[in-house]
Amino acid sequence: MMKYLLLFSLALLAACQDQAASGPEEEAGVPGELPYQPLSLDDLSAFRPVAKNWSVAGRALSDHTREHDLQTSEGAGVLVNQPTDEVRDNLFTSWEHGDMELQLDFMMPKGSNSGVYFMGRYEIQLFDSWQVAEPKHSDAGGIYQRWDESKSEGERGFEGHVPRLNAAKAPGLWQQLYVSFRAPRFDEAGNKIENARFEKVVLNGVTLHEEVELTGPTRAAAFSDEVAQGPLMIQGDHGPVAFRNIRYKRYFDERLVLDNIRYQYYEIDGPITQLPDFDTLELVREGETDSLVFEKLSERDERVAYIFTGTLRAPKEGDYLFTVYSDDGSQLFLNGDRIVDNDGKHDFEPMTGKIHLSEGKHDFKLTYFNNNWGKGLLVQYEGPQMPWQPLYGRLPERAQADRPATLVEPKEAPEMVRSFVMHQGEKITHAMSVGDPKGIHYSVDLRRGALLKCWRGDFADVTEMWYQRGQPQLLEPLEMAVETEDAPVAAVLSDMNAVFPEEQPDYFKLQGYDINEAEEPVFKYQVDAATVFDHYQPSDDGRELVRSIRAENAPANLYTRLAVGDYVEAVGNGYYSVGGKYYLRLQSPAGEPTIRRSMDQTELLFPLTTSANEVKYSILW
Amino acid sequence: MVTRYFSLRSSVLLLLFLCFAGTATLLAQPGAAAYYAIEEVNIPEEIVLEVGGLAFDDEGKLGVATRRGEIWLIENPYADNPRYTRYAHGLHEPLGLNYRNGSFYCAQRGELTKLTDKDGDGKADSYEAIYSWDLSGNYHEYSYGPVFTPEGDMLVTLNLGWIGRGASLAEWRGWLIKITEDGEMTPIATGLRSPAGFGYNRAGDIFYTENQGDWVGSGRMTHLEPGDFAGNPEGLRWTYREESPLKIQPEAIDDTKGLTLYEYARELDAVKPPSVWFPHTLMGISTSGFVVLDEQFGPEFDGQLLVGDQGHSKIMRVAQEKVNGVYQGASFPFVDGFSSGVLRLEWSPDKEALYVGMTSRGWSSTGPEPYALERLVWNGKTPFDIQSIRSHPEGFELTFTGAPNPVTLADPASYELTDFTYKYHHFYGSPVTDPETRTIDKVTLLPDGKSVVLHLDRLRKGYIYEIKAPGVRNAAGEPLWHGFGYFTLNEIPGGGQMAAAENTGAESETAVTASAKRQTTLPDDWAGGPEQEVIVNTEPGLKYDTRLITLKAGARVKLTLNNPDDMLHNLVIVKPGTADAVGETAMQMGLQGESKGYIPDSENVLFHTALLQPETSDTIYFTAPEEPGNYQFVCTFPGHHLVMRGVVRVVAGES
């Protein structure tokens, strides 16, 4: 929706500036967006009555090597489809939607197929596309094609949209889908005046589509016409699939209206660094206006201040979030209360405030000043069933330089890159990423010997490191990367109740790394009295990341934690599913692993006691 | 990769300029090549050799650490096609390199690393983390070094982060620290802001170079001893730690007192004022690495220092002395015209050639290339110039090279002296403050025939002396090669009765230029406002975001210049074909240049903005010329006019 477009362009703006504007700043406790509506999966009551291929379970697992394998256990929270030849209905929500944002997790067994049809008409394809080199519209995250039966063979399918890259995970893992959808628009006579649109489709953190228009329903839609509202449909006749964490926001055409907008215009002598005391200033001019665009209200843009007032009409009661972007400072008041304080001399940056508004009229006041140069004022809001949108105002115009992309491609030997790397929203400052010509790549936190993420395919985009001054110095994987739970590679546990540390313990230090014959780094860590050797390499078939850990001079009770998650469950063929995020397989287990519960999570631990004990395992995603 | 088209164009401009500059200018004369040659070291097309560090190994191979994290070994760097081997890679922007006992050492952003090729295949197979320090993740946290101490330990300096101002966001940033081979760290001194160059002089004392910025009025070189505070208060936030050798807190530094850094040192023991200042734009704009000269460039310069400048792509020369136990000395111009921003200097093993490592990514330099590696060699002929300047109880003692003509030497009219200082405040840089012209009461000729004592009317301790000798000639009647230097006077031999003068202490922001050619308010008689509005932005790399402004003849124009860059810029509209002449005149404005916004008094100048600090803007109003034609707009900040310019096309209005 609008908010993401805005954040995207702001990210570009921020990237062009030398000052670090790292993203929206929030007043303490104010969320970045209003909460999603969860779809209850305690039972099937959120859906229209449907045949028995659909049910609700407590947990789903799958053996990724077996076709259509889906294992469920009793309980609630997971939506399961297990069709047979006779029983294979599609599933429809009991409610209808127009514009909406949807998030869900899905688990796709090997060789299976499903899809999410918005308004029962426009499909985002769900498919087992694991390791497909050249994805098609019919692969995971694709926008399925339309179909014209009347055309000749080979020309019937049209307007399918291929996902930007293959972001699909291995079968049997939970995958994350986000879709922002905009319904078609009709005039009063019922004629369509605007096509339906997928504004954004994101699979496992990778944006696959943006602003894609649909001229009509896609193939196998439940309806052939186009309307303003329709039910959400999940395809059930193509194969087993499971869903969880389904949540959504539906939007209607209501919006806030700002009426009777008046402005007061002031000029300041000398530089100013915060909003002035308006009582001490002489009013230069005032009048009526039709928006919060101030540039045309005076010739002068520097050392100026404005007060905008008006009547804000809320169509319904509920929580509203207001974000004010301004360069320089601003404050927003509703009914006399200050709800956003974005004062100070700064670049075009946002602050957000939240307020519960009743239906009806409210007093609106917005103060603003600009010291010099950069200027801009924009108020955005999100309300109940109202998506992020501007409340009159304009982005400042800045030319945005085009950056040449700089990529790292390992050709004959592994390539190492030390850099900053993001992990679960935080910047890791002492990270190394290693790209292998076989196409298996990973990033580690050198301070803890922790595996941060791994990915398959092309290696890395380092444009932000090596263009101009290198802000923010991040290495970005070129493919969908799965983030692992990071923890020090080894730690001393006094007993089986001791908590495995997340942070770098005092006795833990990077010694360095040696380069082996294959030109791979072998990391060495000082862990208490021990030296721990940690080495990664691609599996022979190039599908898995293999990790080998061993220790010398190990003290008693030195452990390595191979995995941690909501659960660590064997799913067949020697693989464990680690909380459904990735698979782990022990390759040369040095004894039996210990699986224990700690801090509400399940961990898989191994002792590192003698140098002959190499703990070797692989990760598949 | 090197952008060939840009280098060609700028080389042509540089060449034209060099030919054009017949008489003495502040940049190198064409005569530079008569004494020193800059030889290019060939770099293969595919290697992005943004030099962060230079070090020779014990086999004569030149190790180059690059900002992209690689270490290249260059065999036969003096050959036409030297051989490059990638020794190491994957490092996080190393900005220094050293070598001993078979291993290379470099400071990466977050770690001091030792690299060794154990199996002898030409590539490092052991990367040891000797010591790791915290980072906040700010892009500006550069780390430099190591320099080996005589005891075998390693010195590293840590740059401040940047959040719209310099800030110490992680432990010990803004400090000089010492690390043993075993990884024990000791903090030594602080007050550092951008300490890209540091090392030992001949006497074994540590110096570091600093760049103009917040709290730093101009580039400078400071002698550092344990417990010293060199000026920027950010690093003081770590003095509460037990290991800190000094205990003053950030709040102890109060710039509302209006003291210079030199005066502050009289009040607070820990403060160490600079030993040599490099006045901004007159002696470079971003001082970087330095080396000690022995006799390889002539016995006259033995013991002096050669200091690089990143922004002006040049090397300067420093002659130091110690008076009353305190370092001071003079900075002189030396050789310019390097291809990119000079960062690292390293002598060849035979000490005959000086390797110059360069990069300009992120910080524009007058040298047009994004990176370069060159070699400076001497042809054996010593230029006729000021050899050194020393403090004297009654003024200064100057020694010249070659055979000066004694008549010109002894004539007070041959010399010009001005002294001035800089403010010490949290603003970015400082204008030249409290300048005074000094009178030479008499000149004493010394028996060696090449030295004089200039006896002055007054000496102000803590001030910087611009000393020019435009009237001195040699036996052949030739003038001095450069003929000027800047002496930082911290101590006067014998104590000196002249106390430091009071300075004004008033705050100032941009040097605002009041001038008839700069109208900053909407003229009253412009009913209906301006007819044309133009917005121009500066861009990194000495550019404006447009090369063409089109105006209607006689139109009422409102022009805004925005300067988001980190350097000073202006915009001057000049008569057709005069951008070069105006730019050069601006370069010759010397000490008063900045306070005049580098706007020369010339009828070729039609309209101009103020000289803009980083991240500020200026709006001017003017009426476009009546006569159509291709006028020009140009930045007259010294050195910029060669490339930072465009055309103002004035077209006839409708009749």
C-alpha cells in the first residue's frame, strides 16, 4: 500500500543523504501500524461450510522426501487440507473483502499445489517450487495466468506474472506470504473503471511483485465476473497443504476528511532550530487553503513557520495512527492534545502518534517550521479499515542518483566478505559472509561464532558498501535467505539446567581463521580453555550447508547447540524440522544428541569433549 | 573501475591549467617536473585498488590493502607491467598495512588482524584476530594502522562516527590505542576526530594528522603523549574507565569561553595544541599519512616530513623543531598533481622512491581518478625554496636552499608576514581569525649566506604565521619555487616576553558576504515576484547537479544553491569565457579569501552566492543580463573551478 511505497522512496532519500536517517522513529510504545485482524483457526467457523478435506490441527509436519506427505497432530491453530479424489473442495471465508492486506504461513508438501484467490478470483500460486531454476507464473508466489478457452491450443493462457526470483523453501517448511491487494473499481453505472491490482507480494522476505494489474479473474477462479467485494478463497482441489497465522486488514472507502483548512504564516529572523513561540511572532499573513502544501503560500521557503488548523471528520470510531513527516520540525494536535512531536531541525523524517477518535468532528492543528534548504510536510494516517494514506501534503522533490549495482560472484574459489549484516532486524557489526561457487552461501557473527543466515543461488549485493562512502555498509544476499537462531558456537553448561547463552560469554573470543585447501575459512574460537574449530562447506550435491565443529583441550561440559526452535522434530529420512524454519540432519553424530526444553524452546545439543569428536550436521531450507 | 572518460577530460583541463599558469601560483608550477616526477604504477583494469594501506614485505613486494577488503602483492611495482597477486581478501575496509617477520598486519573496521602465508603459495592462509573492538555500525567508524612501536607493540587510531556531527558511539573511538601482539589493549590519548595519518618522526615521537571539522578549525598535526587530549571532546566520554590515562570529562570543554585551543592548553593540563597547522585550502583540506625524509630528496630536507592531503591530491612538507620541550614548525607546499586523493605514503625498500596510495571514493579530490598508485622520485636537482623556518626570540630564522642573492635576502621588502589563529568551538571548521600584518623591523643576514633572521614588531604565541618571501631571488635571478610556509608558534626560544594576544571569541557561522552582486531578499520593485526560479544542488565529486542554466535576457531570477556536500562551495556567475580567470584570482586571495567567500573583486563577476558550509543553502535574486550569450557559472573555492562549473545560456526574450 501507500505506506510501503513511501517508505521505499524514503529509503532511497535516506540513502542519498550523508546524515544517518535510519528509518521511522517512533514515540515510545507507538506501533508502526495498526494490528492485523487474526483469523481464528480454533475451528472452521471463519469459513463457509465445506467438505471434509479441510480440518483444523494442532501441528503439521512433513517429510520433504516423500510426495504429498503431511503429518498432523490433534489440536487447533493450523488449517489443514488433505484432499482425495472424491473430496476436494475449495475453501471460502464467510466474509468478503475489497482492498486488503494479508499475511499467512503455509506449509507445502513435496509435489503439492494450492493457491490463494483474492475475492475468489485473482490467484497467488502456492507450489512446491523448491530449487526450480527458472520460475514460471505457476511457481510459488507467481500471479497465475488468465485463461481463454476460445483460443487455440497454446494461446489460451495469458497474463501470468513470473515471480522476480525463486524464493521458495524446501517442502514441509513453514513459508511466509504477504500480499497487498487492491480491488477493481466501478462507476455508478457498474462499469469497471480500474483493474484489480496486486500492490505488493512478498514471499519469505523477498518482494516478488509490485503494482501488477489484473485485467480479469485468473484461471480456475470461482467466479467469472468482477465485483467490488468477494470472499477470500484457498484452493483445495490440487493437493495437501497447511496454513497458520492467517491475519488480515480489510479496507473500505472511508477516509478522514480535513475541512475548513486555514493557515497562518510567520517569518523568522535568523536561524531557528525548533518550533518558535508563535505568541511572540508577528503574523505575516493568514487565509484559507485546500491542503497542507505550504510552498505556494509564500515566496520565501527559509526561516518560515506555519500553523494549519481545520476540522477533521472521522467516519467511524477507532484507533488512528498519525505519522507526520517534516523537514524541519512539526507538531500535530487533535482536540488540543499534542499527539505527534516531530520538533527540531532535521531532514524529512517521521514521528508517529496514536489516538482513539470518536466518530464525528475533531479540532486539527499542525505547526511547522523550516530553517533552510530541505523542506517538506506530509501527514499520513492509518485508521480502522483505512489503509495508510496521506492527509493532504506532498513529498519534497529530490533527484535520486542511480546507483550501479556491485555484486560479489564466487567463480573458482570461495569469496569472503566481512561487513555489517542484518539479522532479525539488528545490525551485526563483526560479520563475515562466505560465497561458494557451488551456490551455497552463509553469514556468521564472528564475535559469537554464530550462524546467522544461509542462502542458495547467487551470492551477494555489496553496492551499499562500496558506493560512495558506503552507507549503511550492509551486505545483502541476492536470494531468499533463511535466518537461523544465532548463539555462540560453544558454551560451558554447568549442568543440564543451565541456560545456553545467547550473548558472547566472557570466556569466548575469536582467534581467527585459517584457509584450507579448498580456500574455505576454518574459524577458530577460544572458548574457555578449549580451541573450537568451526567449518562450513557445501554438501556434495550442492543443496545443503554442512557444518563441522570440533574442539581441542575441551573442558568438561562444553556443548554446542545445533538448533533451537519451538520444536525440533524428526520428520523422516534422518531430518529434523527445526520449528518448521529449516531442516537439520546429523551427518556424523558423535554420540546421541541431547534434545531438551529450555526457556520455552526446544534445543538440540551435543557435547564437545574430545578432539576426535567432530560434530557434523547439515542444513536444508 | 576507473572511468576513463572523466580522467581524460580532467587531465586535459589540468594540462591546460598547468600551461596557463605561467607565474607563481599557490599550486605547483610547471617547474615541479623539473625536480620531482610522478610515475604511475600500472593497475590492471579489473582490480579496484582503492588504497587503504601500503607496506613492503621482506622480498621487495609491495603490499596494498584496499578499501574493498583485499590485500594485493605487487611484484616489481616499478616495471611497466607489474605482477599482481591477491594475497588476502574479505577484510572489512582495512585502512592501514604493515609488515614484519613474515606477516602482514592491518586494522580493519573492527579488528587488528595478522595475516601469514604459512604454506608459501603467495596467499595468506592464517588470519589471526589480535584484538577486536566494538563498532556501533556507523559507516564513519574508520580504523587506521597499525604502526609498530620500538617495543614491538602496535598503535591504532579510531575515527569518530558521524551522526550529523562527530560522535564517539563505541568504546575508545576518538582515541589512539596500543595493542600488544598478545592482544592486550592500552588507551593512550584522545581528542581525535579523523586520525587517518599517524606515526613517528625521526626522534621517535608520535604525531597524528587531523582534518578540519567540528571542533577542528583546520587541518593540523599534533604530538601525542599518553594522557593527551587533542581537541575533539567526543572521546572524553570514555575517561571514566579505569584504564583511561586522563580523567577530564566531556563537560570540562566549554567553547563559550571563546578560547583558542592553544589558550585552552594553558588552562587545562591535558589539552595538547597542534604542533603544526595546515591552514585550510591554503595547505590542503584533509591531511593524511606522512613519512620521514632522510636524504633521498636532498640533504637539505633530511629529518623533515612529507605529509599527504586527500582532498587536494598533493604532498606537503613539514620542518619541525622543539623549543622549551614543545614541538612546533612550518608546513610548506611541495608537490601536487597526483591522480586521486592521497592517503598513504611509503618509501621503497631502497628508499629512492616514495609510493603514494590514493582513493577518492566518498570524499572528492581534485585528482580526478577514483583511486591510484603512483611513485614520486627526485631527479637530483634541489629546488630553490625555503628550506626551514625556526623560531627566534625576535622573530623567525629562515634558511633557503641553493644560492640566494644576498641583496634580495637582506631586504625587508622581500618578505610578507601575517599572523592569525583559529577558533576552538563545536562548529565545523573556523574562519581565519584575528589576522594582523606583521612589520619587519630589520633583517639580519647570517654568515652561511642562506639564512636570515626577520626581526618583527610583535610575536603572538599560539598564532600561526604566514611567511612569504616573494622578493627573494637566487644568483640566476629566479624566484623561489613556492616561497612561502606557515609556522605554528607555540614557544619562543628564551621564553619570550610577548604574551598571547586576546582574540575576539565571538561565534560566527558562514562567512557572509555583503556585496552588491549578492541580493538575498526579494527586490521591492519586483511586483509579481521572480519570473524564473532556478535550484542548483552540489554533488559529491566537485559537481553541480546541472551543467546548463537557461535564462531569458533581462528576466528576474531567483536562484537557490543547496550544498549537501561535506565541503565548502559557492556559485558565481561570470561573464562569458572568464571562469578560468576568476577561479585563479580566487585561488590567489590567500588568507582573506575565505572571509570574502572567495569572490574576487573583478568586473567579470556578475552575481554570486555566499560560500556555503556543508548542509546549508543560499538564495539570491538578480536580473539576467540583457545581452544574450553563453555566460558561465563556477565554484571559486580554491581548486574547484577547474571542474565545478557550467554554462548560463542567456537567450533573447520574446519581442
